[in-house]
Amino acid sequence: MKLITAFAAAALVLSGAGVYAYAQTRANEAAEQQVRRDPNAFERLRAWVMERGGTERAFANEYWDHHETGLYVEARTGEALFASTSKFDSGSGWPSFTRPINPDAITLHEDNAFGMRRIEVRSREGNHHLGHVFDDGPRDSGGQRFCINSCAIRFIPRDRMEAEGYGRYLPIVDGETPSLASR
């Protein structure tokens, strides 16, 4: 009986994902085609991820393979979260970072959904779901992997940071200091 209940619960949760439950591929074309067919699809995905704790598709999101220098901020509040200097290729298909710019900018919560024990990452200011943190990151950078949904963040290129009010983070993005905590 527990197995049937678990399958029913999983089916209910996955049905909420609707068009977002695709097979994982490295091609971004399927996601782009979906957005072209329905211009509101991205905002629905963002709401599902940030407000309901969903997860976007691996390898088919904006920042998984993004290498430009700059700052990643919370998509809704603009709160500074991660620098490109802490981003690394984890092979997971989602943007991964070794540490936040400011540990106080995020909150961590135990997440036992789907029978897994994970640590959820939320933005402090907006209290929005961003992703999860795991202990399988690069050992020489502290061993953590902040696995973040692209749709929960927005990228500010280095040359736009001052104009958009993020100039104080330039030393971090330029690699002069690893984070605000180390200043």
C-alpha cells in the first residue's frame, strides 16, 4: 500500500511539472522551442521552481555552460548570490558554484522530498527556492557544490555591474577576494 501511495504522490508531483518533464539532453533546442511556442513558459517555469521548489531540466537551461565573467543575482529580488569566479563545471547540467558571495545571502533548509535527504538553498531576501547544496564539490575550494536552477538567477556581465549598482562586488568577480566574508 505504501508503494502505491508513493507512486501516486510522485505522479501528482510530476504532473505539476507538465511540459518541464523532458528527457535530459545536452541540447538546449527543446527548451528554446517550448519558449518560442509559449512566451509565458519561462515565467511559469520560474514560478514553479522558485515558489514551489521545482527543478528545471538539466543541460537545457541558460547558465549550465555559461563562462562569462560577472555576477549571478536572485532573479526576482536582485540580491547578489554568486560570482563567476566560484562557478565550475560539475557535469550535472546545472550551474554549480563552490560558495556564495556572502553566506548571509542564502539560507539552508533540510529537504526530505522524494525520499532523499538534501539541503535546499533559498535566497534570504526573497525566500525563494534556488536549488540544493551537496558535499561533492571541488575539495580545494571547500568541497561544496551549490547546484542552482538557471531560472532562479540572473546574470550581470562584469562590464554592466557598476551601472546596475553592483560595483562593490567587482573585487570578488575580478578574483581579488573570494567573498564578502573574507574581506
